[in-house]
Amino acid sequence: MTTPDSENYQIFRDCVSSAIVAKSSQPTQSKKARRPRTQRQKTSSTSTTQRANPDPTPQDDFTRTDPEDLADFIDFIANETFPSLPPHIQTLQYTPTIDITTPEYTPKHLSERTAHILDPSIPDTLTAYGLIDTPGDIPSFLAPILSEYVNSVTKPPPVWANTRASACEICERDWIPLSYHHLIPKSVHAKVLKKGWHEEWRLDSVAWLCRACHSFVHRMASNEELAREWFTVERIWEREDVRNWAAWVGRVRWKAR
């Protein structure tokens, strides 16, 4: 039987956290009805409007959410959902022979099976908080979480495991599961070498990040931009939005049980 202290539960909770934090940090823009204006009026007021109402940045939204309340909410969702996973999924781990492409491990199958036995309070709560539109959307909410969870617990140890950090290299939380981020994304390795952006030895450089920070990095820039501009942790830290994010997400902490 798994417990809240099990490594698999902690990884699952981190996957839930990544999904909810990402949704909580999405910019929201309200639309207001306006009277039609002439072309001249539109042109003359454009610069004034842009200065008065700049586009919201990610930190404009995520800082409105109290980190402690968010941590409690994430813990509640994860703690109530994990026992509804099939028992063999709760204890899943890497073995050389495992094949997660079979139907029993697909996100669609797992999310629908879990949703079928999940306590109705969970989809109702997610709906009330605006994370899903209706309780019937719970499978689509769970699918990416379960996909990330299954991939994480069945992933073989990386060849660069000896570089593993003791804490997330962005938010510095040292008690949360870490994943490795390819500082030069693998999908652009061929282009990197062709363009001469980096030498080949640098291609396998990684940073150890929590899932929330890992997702944030991939939202902040495209793979090509990461490869050309943000290929070290130090460079990533130069960005003000990253420092603001780290200060906020670093306060999302689970309470001791």
C-alpha cells in the first residue's frame, strides 16, 4: 500500500502541482465593450492605450495566488486522487522490460478509469476553482498529469545522474522531486551543430529542476531560443521574470504530515 510519504506519491503530487501551478499562472485578460471609433481616433490613442494597459506578464497573474493556499489545495487534490489510481500504477517503477505504450498505460485509459471511481468532490472542486469547465472534463485534466507521472516513474536513470543537484536550480526547493532539463533541447541538436551555436560536448548539459520550474522554462522561450540564449542556469537567472517566478513558487510548500 502506498502512503503520502512514498516516492511515487511525491512524484504524482509534483505532477499535479505542475499542472495546477501552470493553470494558475496563465495570464487572464478581461474584454470590455467599447464604442466604435474612427480610424483616426484609433491611431491617435494606440500608444496611450499600450502604455496605460500593458500586456500582462506571467508574474502579473501568478503573484495574485497565495502560495500557502495553493500548496494546501494541491496537496488536497493529489491526496484524494492518488488512491483512485489502479494499484499497479501507484507502485509503478522502471524495469528494463516495461512497455508503457501498451493500452493499460495510456493517459486516456488511465484518466477515464481513474475518473470513474474518483470521489465526485474532486471534479466539483476543480470546476468551482475554474480549473476545468465542468465535472465531466476531469479525464482531460488528469490525462497530462498521468502521462507525466507514468513517464517519470518509469524513466531509466540518466547517464548524467552524477550531476544531480540537491535542490531545484531555479526555486531552490530541496525537498521536492527533480527532473532534468536539457539546457540545449534535444529536438534542436542537429540545427545547433549545423549553425555552429555550440560545440558538441555541450549538447548534453542539463539542469535539475522541479516540474513547476521545468514547465516555466519551456513556457518562457521556444526550444531554439533556449538553445541560443538560455543554455545555462546562470543565463536563465538573468531574466527578471524567472527571478520573480522563483521567489513566488519557492513559497509553495506542502505541510508536514
